[in-house]
Amino acid sequence: MAQTEVLMPKMGESVIEATIIKWTKNEGDAVKADETLLEIATDKVDSEIPAPSDGILIKKLCKEGDVVAVGKAIAIISTDGASAAAPKSAPVTEAKKSAPVAAAPVAAKTTSNQAAEPATRFSDSSKFYSPLVKSIAQKEGIAVSELDTIPGSGKEGRVTKSDILSYLPARHSNGSPEVKQSAPIKEAVVVQEAPAAKPMAVGPNDEIIEMDRMRKLIADHMVMSKRVSPHVTSFIEADVTNIVLWREKIKKEFEKKEGEKLTFTPIFIEAVVKAIKDYPMVNVSIDGTKIIRHKDINVGMAVALPTGNLIVPVIKYADRNSLLGITKQVNGLANRARINKLVPDDTQGGTFTITNVGTFGNIMGTPIINQPQAAILATGIIKKKPVVIETPLGDTIGIRHMMYLSLSYDHRVVDGALGGSFLKKVGDYLEAFDINRTTW
């Protein structure tokens, strides 16, 4: 009996599980490829899981309300036409006769386990693949490393069904690449809780608050980042008077003409992108002893949610966007984040992160790196200060709009000279902002 497993998809870099909130199909129902099978939710995003192929839903492996790890099987679909007329319980009964129940999902994967095994480790990839694309990759024995090289025509470059089907003829004509048995298989990072200090006694007026799932994920991610990366933080102070005055001058015109509010964040991102182009080795990740230099500049921005939690949606291809384009992405992502309407792609693929601690009135911060990136920039509050101004006629004191910038970076790959130079370059671009700028 031909069967296909439906797996819990990868929903984001820091998301390791999701909750099933609603099944839209029942056991015994016919399903079509890409038709919604169930709805899932994390504390970051809600999403619909489509059926990977045509067939009959013969078994739900999880029920509504279950919390399921990424990559775990959640349902079985029979793709055998003959099984469509069989009773709902028939496939399960047949499986019990021939093998233990626990072995049934494994038998459904493929007839060539050795060839398909690399393709099943989708957690090794930073990209999001639909269940249908994963199913085709498994059937064709396409390893994740090969799948990552297929150009995608979907949203944000996602590989679609047509993309992978178009890729197959050329692949077969050249011969399927052999799976190297000696290639190391990455293990999933298991984040352990930080060693607990001696607990304090709970007083009669104390309140015990259980962490919600998102706060637990954030806590684990932060502990993992500090354990993985030796953090170093550098600081500079920048004069952003030109930016403040320019924004104040054109913000009404900008909103009237473009329909978007102009905040400082897009301007900061624009300066960061310019500095990354000057110092591309800041836009990297580490894989064991290998340094991955990202050609695309995808800037994550930390957004505080009404719940008090934090999420980091990503401005994709920031280096290819104008200030207006960056502004539209920033506003759109921030608004969707606050109403819990982000989709999985919105939080994936970041190569560098900015967090604005000035929003909360802080002058500076020492941010924790958003793994697997190598650096994160914190921008402090903009305040008027008396500053010594150097002029050809001598020094004078003036009131200027000043702010602190702090860069935390992974000292395994970003040395002090590189980190300090990059941070200084960001400050230089901010200070050199053209107050007479007419384009955006």
C-alpha cells in the first residue's frame, strides 16, 4: 500500500514545535494535493498545512491541542487508488498484521531508505519547504543540500511544486548524484535549560507565573546563543542631527505621497546595508569550522509584542530595496507581527539583526546575537546634548541630536578590528546623511 507521511514543517529558525489547532479533514476523507489538511499555530505565527499529495487521509497521528515537534509525522495519507474504497480502519488493521504499529510510518517513507535519508533531514536547511515539495524530494532521493540549490519561483524564492518537477528531468539526464555515506549528518541542537541558581523562597505575597511557550522558546534561544558564541560588544556615539531634521521636514509629505509613515528604523537599516557592503564578513554564519558568507543582506528587526514577548521578522533583500521599499517592509512586518498575522517566511532567512532599545527610552544595550547570525546592532534613544563641534574657525559648542550604537558580535569569526570598523562605518553613514535629500 502506497502511503505518504505528513510531517510538521519547519516554521522558523527558533521554532522547534507547533500546536495543532484544527483538523479540516477527517479520517477517510479524500484529499487533493495542496488542499488544507489542518491548521497549526506557534506563539509566533499561525499557518495551514496542505496535503502533500492526492489520496485518502487514513490516519491522524496527533489530535487537536497536541504540541508536535518539527519534522514529526502528524498524519498518513494513502496514495493507492485501491485503498480509497477500503474502510477507514482497514489500512491500520493491515499494518498491524504485518508489522508493529510503531513501524508503519517508517515503512511509508520510501523503498530506498539509504537514498532517501538525507532528504528527510529538512531541519538542516534554513529554507522553508512545503510538505508537497518535501514528499517529492524524498521520493526522488534529493538531499537537502541539493534541494537548497534549486531556484525557487515562489514567494521570497520558495521552491514550489513546479520548480522541483521542472528540475527533475535535467537531474535525471545527468544522473542522480550519489549520496556520500561519509558525509557528516548534522544533529539537531538540543537546547538545555540554564543551570538553575538556588531557588528563592516563595513568600505569601509572591505570584508564580508560568512561562508561555513563546517565552520558553526565547529563553532557550538566548541561553543557546550565549553558550555557542563568545559575545563581544562595541559602542560608538553618533550625531544624527541631519537625520532628525530631514525626517521632521519631509515626514508629512512622505506619508501623503507614499501612504507610509517614515520612522527612523528604515534609515538605520539603509546605513547598516551600506556598511555590510563595505565589510561583508559581518554578514556571515558559522557551520562547524566553515564560514558561510551570505551574499543576500536580510535584516531582521526585533519587534516587541503586546504580550511582552519579542519576535524578529526579516526584511528580505534589503540591499536591493530603496528607502521607500525598506519602509514598506518595515511597516508591513511590524503591523502583522503585532496582530499575530506573520507567515513562516516572514521570520526566516535573517543574516543580521537590529534591535531598537531607544524605543523604551534606553540609551544603549548589549544585545544577544540572534543565532545563527554573527552580529546584532542595538540603537539607543536619540537625545539632544551639548557637543563640541569642530569648525575651520575653531571649536564651538552646539546642541545636537546624539545616539549610542552598540554592536554585539561572535568573536569566533568577527574580531575586534572588524567589529569596531563596521560599527564606526555605520555611524559614519548616519552622520553623513544628506539633509537636502529629495529621493527615497
